[in-house]
Amino acid sequence: MRKSLTKNEIVKKKSEIDRIFQTGKVYSVPHLRMRIARNTLGTNRIIVIPVKKYGSSVQRNRIRRQIKEIWRLEKGNLLSGFDFAFIVYPGMAVSHNQQKQQLIHLFTLAHLYTR
């Protein structure tokens, strides 16, 4: 299995990000919000957006990498055909296990697990 996300798995265009925010459903836990919108590609795509008040750029990039890694490990268990936007707020759990539990809880709330 590939250890990084491919270009096809990342939402990059502003118009696509705007579509997620305008039409997507919102699920949230403390300090983390997930927006989901259907896409026509048949694959899942992701974008992680830490707010500017999250901390320094080093901390924002670190949380972005951590969430993408959890996503990479869990994406095989999720339904396909969605665009995901994760918005991270200050106070997000620093522990990898706590972050993973929060993301799994969000996926469960959205009924996205295939198992």
C-alpha cells in the first residue's frame, strides 16, 4: 500500500472546496468538524484545513499530516464517492490515538463505514 496520498485523493481547486462547504453535511466533535459532499469521481478525496489560530505553521502542518495519515489507514473501510473537508480548531487532541478515535467517531456518525 502506498504511504502517501495521490494527487487524485486531494481536493485542491477552490471551486471544489466551496462546493463542499455549500452543499456538504456537517458532523463535528470538540475541536474538529467534518464536511462531506458527494462527488462524481467514485473515489474519496480529502482536504484538511486547520484554522489560523490553531498555532504556528509548524503545528498546523503537523496536524494536517497526522489527519492525512489516519485517513490513509482508514480509507479502505469507507464508502466511496465523497469529498471530505476536515476543519481543525485549537485544542485538538495531540495524541495520535485520540485523533484516530475522533475521526472514527465522525465516520460512524456519518454512516460511512462499509463493515
